[in-house]
Amino acid sequence: MPARNKLYFASDFHLGAISYASSREREDRIVRWLDLIKDDAAELFLMGDVFDFWFEYYTVVPKGYIRFLGKLAQLADAGTKLYFFKGNHDMWMFDYFKNELNATIITNELEIERSGKKFYLHHGDGLGPGDTAYKLLKKIFRSSICQWLFARIHPNLGIGIANYWSRQSRLEGGRTEHLRAHQHEWLVKYSNELLKTRHYDYLIFGHRHLPLDIKLSGNSRYINLGEWVNYNTYAVFDGQNLDLKYFEKVQEPVAAL
């Protein structure tokens, strides 16, 4: 059996979107990927928007995703450390995955060092310049008052409203994002600002929905993990190198500059 020594990063599965059939096909694909990595994954970082909507009522969670959650349980029981980042679609995670999978729940950023390499990890929503309307909404949605009020709504109605909201997602219809000039890529801007005060070897994000690998100053790299509706991309760190890879596709990152 191979040594359990690799770090894996993935984001934006958006399980539950675009339709039930689409989500189930994507879930099966993700489970095949988890099968591929299960023997050598020391740590698995799921960096937000794993679900197109998630809310943990005190006694109820959204139904579905049983194959995916079962595979995560298998990895956790075998010794893989799991991390769930709150994204803009699944920010209402509380302690369910902590209790069931011994996962660490990350609300904002996580800074780690592994094998002498420094990592800055964040889903990516609400960072960088602009987007003031979303930043305000994020503060409201993450407030304890908003969460308490939503928990008072019956799950049938509450999850129905949330699913309707999610259907306005930019992933609907399989739409893909387009790479902007680097000076207009807001997470590149944000990464460059961070690097003015501290060095990171890798700054890894989701949210942008494009697989990106961009060289920054000081041998740092900005990595965006893409999404699993169109790209099926993930990153893996083997202790020396970090690579952005495609699962069941042969492609190059949108940017490897």
C-alpha cells in the first residue's frame, strides 16, 4: 500500500446543481476520484461550494449525496484528515461534518506549512477589490441572527427557497468563465497584496470556476482549483511539487503562466 503522504485540494463540486441527473453523474465522478486518492491522501482540503446549498438544522441536513458522504467517511476512517471550507453556497456548515467525519471546518482562510512550503488557502469569495454588494450580503448571511431566523423556517420551505436562489448560479446551463487580464483577476490582485507583507509558496482558492496556475513574484504561485461541472480539476502536493490536474480529462489549465 502506498504511503499516505499527499495533500489534495478540490473545490466547487456544486452537488445539487443543475439538475438531479447532473448532480448524480457528478457525484459518481467525484466518488471515482476519491477512490483514486484514498490510499495516499494524508489530508484532503474541500475548499468551498462542495454543495450548491447546505444548511444544518438542529436535527436535519439536506438529503442526498449519500455515496459522496459515505466515501468521505471511508477516507476519514482510514486516516485521511478532512477539511471543509465554507463557500458562498454552503456557508451554513456548523458541526455536522466535525461530529460525523472529524473534519475541521474553516470559516475564512487557513494558513499551513507542509514540507517547508507555506500555503494560503481560502474559498475566495468576497476577497479583493469591488463586489461590495456581495460582501454586504455575506456579512448578513453569516450573521447569527440570519442563521437563527432561517432555522425557524420549515426545511421544506427553507431548502426550497435556497434551491431556487441557487438556480441563479453562473453554473446553470454549463456556462464557463473566461480568463481576464491578470490586472483584472481580483484573486490575483488579492494574492499580490498578501505577498507584500508575507511570503507564501502557494495561494490556493476556489470560487473563480477556472483552473488557473499563475506565477507571482518571489516564486509564489496562485492556484485556482476550477470546478467539477466543466473541468474536474484538483491540485495535489507530494511534499516537493504542487500540480493542477484534470480527472478523467486530458487538458491543460486555462492559465499556466
